[in-house]
Amino acid sequence: MIVLIVDDSLLVLKKVESEIKDMADVDEVILCSNPVQALDIIKEKNVDIVISDVVMPEMSGMELLAQIRKDEALDDIQIIMLTAGHEYLQESFNLGADDFINKPFQQIELKSRVKAAVKTRKSLMLVNEMNRQLSLKNQELVELNELINGTQLSIIQNEKMASIGELAAGVAHEINNPLGFVKSNIDTLNNFLKKLMAVIDVYRSSRELLENGCLESERTDFVRKVTEAEKTYKLDFIIEELGPLFNDLQEGITRVAKIVSTLTSFAHTSMDGEHVLNSINSIIEESLLIIRNEYKYTIDVDTRLDINDEIYCNKGQIEQVLINVLMNAIYAIKSQQRSEKGNITIQTQRDSERFKIVISDDGPGVPEELFNRIFDPFFTTKDIGKGTGLGLSISYDIVVNKHHGRIGVSNRQPSGAVFEIELPLKRDSDQTSGDEI
């Protein structure tokens, strides 16, 4: 501890110094006879304790005390006022003095006051250091939380892309089907075009005769050639087929465009975006479109959807949840390797506060001992390499933490699993945290 003694009397300075210089925890004693210089010494030397006379020329001890207390950086310095007379006692404490000693002072009193000041200063320094460390730790926690949030969003996005990767073959098949008949129709149209051009050539070959006038025999010959060409190239059939062909082309292109649009939306929809008004029915339909090839030959999907389906939510996040839950149901049914088709039912229901989505299947169900683990990160019952174990964990985080809703699982009778998802109708800013069912 560094102690500064301020007094215009050299005798007092030396007396106080001699009494305290050998005290424990007093490392240095600085003497100052000019209070004007004291403030600079305090800042330069990082003084811990000031013992100051009250009555001094140029600047009084009270003025020095007031100057020290004006500086917030010096707020923790212990200040002991030293003077003859109690008339300054109240004013000293009003200005921020920590202690007061009357002259002539007793050795035991001086040492006791300085010892108390040392102890207080140590405690304040410890508190300041603890506050500093706490502030650093808090900053580290803020940075760590930002890192975790960023990592979490990255994991969710990666899981989305992994989902698309797992479904890529099926999606390709879904696109190839309409592309197949689009290509077939284009080939047919190309063949029709050749035949139409042959008929047109017949018309053009006789156009000059018709324009310049012709003999009746030539006119009859022209009609015969046209009739034969139309019959040979089946002009009436071509004309009849053109409309349906173009309709099929339009339907195929629209179907491909819808699949691509849904995939693009699913892949790039922000996972940390604003909650806006969305149609849950549309999200369900798009989710089923993405995974259609995974179930269309082995599972019947029955949808019973509430028409009043618009709620505030993040579209990409809810789509991720639905695909995760539906793919789990599909995998469970397929794992049974049964001959008959499986069944998945999607029901929605709206009440005054929440929108409920219930996805049930007739698969093997979930063992009761796994109910408390099914939403844990990296937990999976799939074979190694066939699942990340993040799908349901991410779904739980999206529903519970990001939408303040609830998600739970139960078993149905005689077999199968039931996932219930409840989403609040209120905007995200008005929501309060929910618990798992």
C-alpha cells in the first residue's frame, strides 16, 4: 500500500511517517507539504491512502478532499482527515472522507485508523478485481453465446442440406417423371411438325396456280393432292392432339418448377428470420412434395387439415420440423419390411391460443424408455451412417425455443407413434416460453 501524507508542517509529516512506515502492508510513504501538488502525486503514484491536514495555505484539506472525490477513478482511495478541532468533522464526512483523527493524535489511534483504511482499501481492490473478472467472464459468455447461436444455425442449415442430400435420389425421380413425358411430348411434337411441314409443302406447291388462276383440271388435281397429303399425314389427328400435348407439357413444366421452387425455398429460407404470417397447409404440402418419392409406393398419407391455417411462424424452420418428423415415421414403417402399405395421418386443429399439428403412423412406435431421450442431440436408433441424430433435437429447439411452442411424442394403439406439435398463434414478440408435452 502507498500512503500519501499531506501537511504544511514538516514536523507533522515526519511524525506521521515514523509511526506508520513500519506497519504491515504499508509499502511506501510519500510526504507532501503542498496540497496543490498532491493530486498529481496521487494519480502518478497510484496512491492507496491519503492522510491530509485540514487547514493549509494555498489549498485547504477540504478543497483537496473535494477535488479527489470529483474524479471517479480515485473514488476508492481511502482519505483520513487530520486536524485539531471537531468543527470540521461533519463537513469532512459530507465531502467524502473515510475517517477523521484529531490532533494531537495518539500513536495507537493513528495506527488503528491506518490499519482500518488498509483493510478497507484491500477489500475494495478485491471487489474491483472481482468485478473486472466478472465483466471479462460476462463478455466471454456473450461471445460464447454468439458463437453457440452461430454454430447452432450452421448445424440446422447443415441438417437441412443433409436432408436434401438424403432425399436427392427421390427428388431426382420426382423431377424425372414429368421431364420424361415432357421429352416424349416434345418428340411427338417434333414428328407432328415434320408432317405438318409436308402438308404445307403441298399447299405451297400449288399456291401459284391458285393465285394466277388455273384450269378446272388443275384445280381438281390440287384438291386431290391436298386431300391425299392430309390423309397420309393424319392432319385431323395432329390438330386434335396438339391441345392435349401442350397441356401435358405445361403441366409437366409446372410440376418440375414447383418441385424446384419448393427445394430452393427449403434450402435457402432463413433459419433465423422474422416470424411472418404463413399457411401451415402450404408448408405441409411442400414438405410432402419434397419427400414424396420416399413414401409414395409404400405408405399412404392422409391429410385432415383445418382450413383456418395461417399463423405467425418461420416457414423454413417449421418445414424442417415437419420433414424431420415425417422422415422418422417413414423410416419406422419401412423398417418393418411388411407387405402391405403403411399409413401416416397428418391432422391440424386450431383453437383460441394454439395451432396443433398431429402426425401419427402405424409403425412400431417408440419404446417408452426412449421417450426422455428422443429429443437429445445425436440420439438415434438408426443404423450407423443412416442418421445424424440431430433431426428431432433440432425440431425440439425450433418448436420450443424459437417458436415458444411444445412438441411431444406418445404411442397409439395398437401400434404406431404420435408426434404432437403445438405452435402459439401470437406473434413471436408476444410469446412466452413453453414446455414439452
